[in-house]
Amino acid sequence: MSSDLHFPQCLKCNQGVLIPLSDYGRDGASIMYKAWVCTNPDCGFHLRIDNGEVSIGKDIGKSFK
């Protein structure tokens, strides 16, 4: 069985691809594809959904949770 997953190329850097990330909501429900992140660490492009709003390219910080 082969996996033919194709992710979109990052249009900011044209080197990485955008991969989807999932998370859990406040009540523990799974949130599929909450964010899309460029695989190129020098690029840093990402977009995410927080409380129904889309954030694009804000600084990525470390989580201390």
C-alpha cells in the first residue's frame, strides 16, 4: 500500500512544502489541520486558526506547556 500524499509548495520561499498540523481544543476534541507550516526552517511561513480567526506568518514562539 503506497501513500501518495502531495503537499503544496511554499509560495514564500519556494523551497519547502506546507504540511498540516493538528491540535486539541479546550474540551479535548481533535482539531484537524489547525495549522499549515513550511518545512524549510529558514522560511518560517505558517498559517493557523485560533478561535475562528486565521493568523498568517506571525512570529513562531516556543511553548513552555
